[in-house]
Amino acid sequence: MRIKKDDTVIVITGKDKGKTGKVLRAMPKENKVVVEGVNVQTKHQKQTRTEKAEIKHIEGPIDVSNVMFYDAKAKEAIKIGYKVDGDRKVRVNRKTGNVID
């Protein structure tokens, strides 16, 4: 999976198409990511002895194939490739060849 936590991504398909946000959680085993402000779901929280009842809005996971890495400089979605730099494997922009991290 080429998307990691704290990456900025753009949604390319679905009901939230065009929205950008930061990846809050990456789940490589399920091939899903949780993006800030995308796929917001409502959860009804029951009342307990210490807390009142409320309606919470939480982000749900979306498939990683529905998002792309967002380059803030170019202001567009980019494809990610890998390159070996010395003894490290780094992510690079496939179009320009710039190192991402």
C-alpha cells in the first residue's frame, strides 16, 4: 500500500469525490484508509451514568483504491513509485521523479 498515515490525499471516486484530507489511520491488512472529513458517519451514543446521550460524527474507512496522493505544490493527484536511494527505499513522484519522503 503506497498511502501512509499523515499523507494528504484526494478522493477520486464516490460520494466524496474531489475532497482532500489527511490520512488519520491506514489499515494495510484491510486495504483501507480513514481520511479526515471524508465518509462521515453518524453514531448514536447511548446514555450512561456519567455521560449524556449524543450523536457523534466519525470518519469511516474507505478503500485505498478510491484515493490518490495529493501534491500540494502541483495541486494535483499524483502516482507514487519507489526508488532505492543508497540503502533506503524511498517514495517518488512518478511524473517528476521528486522524492516524497
